[in-house]
Amino acid sequence: MKAKTLYETWCQERSRRKPSDGFADRVMRQVESLPMPAAGESTANSNRWQGLARVVLCAAAVVAALFRVAELLSMFVATGIEN
């Protein structure tokens, strides 16, 4: 079976109703009539806070990783294990 035949078979099995004429055009007109979101002060501030929170979280992760590495190395120093 070709892809188009498989698609048509799937459509016939899964489709319950055929959309009315002009359905896509009506949907697109409604979508185009919706107001665009305003890029205002609140959006810019929230983006800054999100960026700051991301930087702080990454910095905390780096500090925690360095602490764990230092802890691991101190364990080898304390036990006197040599290579």
C-alpha cells in the first residue's frame, strides 16, 4: 500500500464526520481576529526574573558539584590511598 492509500484508509476508519465546507476558512478568520499579546513591561520583567533565576540555579548547581568533588578528594586524602 502506498502512503496515500494508507492515509485514506485511516481517514475512513477514524473519521466520524466530514467537516463542513469552509470550516478551515472560518477557523483561520477567527484566529486572525484574535488580539495579539502585548509585549509590555510585565513580559520584559518576567523574562529578566526568569533569566536571573536560571543563572542562580546554575550557579548553585556548580557550587554543589564542586563541593561534592572536594568531598570526594578529601576522602582519598584522609584514607591515604595512593595511585
